[in-house]
Amino acid sequence: MEKFLKDYQEFVKSIAKKFDDPEKELMTWGLGISGEAGDVAGCIKKTISHKDGQLPGIKENLGDTLWYIVAICNFYNWNLEDVIKENTDKLNKRYSEGVFTEKAACKRERIDWNENKK
Ligand SMILES: [Mg+2]
């Protein structure tokens, strides 16, 4: 799996647009995530509310969202596997006995990243 993720990161890097302005690059990848996640939401809405099955669209746009996530990892030279591991460790710590338990609710420590200047 580690090799697959590394290869995918390299693939994203190889086809990503090259920017002269790093702020423009980061903005493009960040807004790209939002746009593709919105497409996922739109497909889910059509599937549920309009009874218009959009499962292939949900799947495709999840992949597109991932592409932008990986583009940001590449921007910061982060290893995608490390990002996944960090998230897994956080969730394992928080939900070691399941998500919908009283203990999990007590352990929940939400960081407001808009306020946090880490
Ligand atoms: Mg898309």
C-alpha cells in the first residue's frame, strides 16, 4: 500500500499544473478540494432527493477530491501515508471503544483550526 500511495503522489505531481506563485498554487488546490467536495454533495443530493442515481458521480468526485488533497500534500512535501497515519492515530485514540459511546463523546477534543495558530 505504501508504494501505491507514493506512486499516486508522484503521479499527481507529474500532471499537476506548475505555478510560479506558491500562494496561487495553494489557493488552487484548496479551492479545488472545496469544488470537488461540492460535486460529491451534489451527486448525493440528486441520488437521495431527486431519486436520480448518481453513484458513479459520487465515486468519481471522491477521487477528484483526493487528487486535490494529494496536491496539497505535495505542496508541503508531506507523505500521504503519514497524513493518513496521523489521522488514524488521532481517531484510534479518540474512538478506541467506538464512535457512538459516551466515553468517545467525552474524549472528543475539537481543535478550531481557524483560531489555532499552530
Ligand atoms: Mg469532479
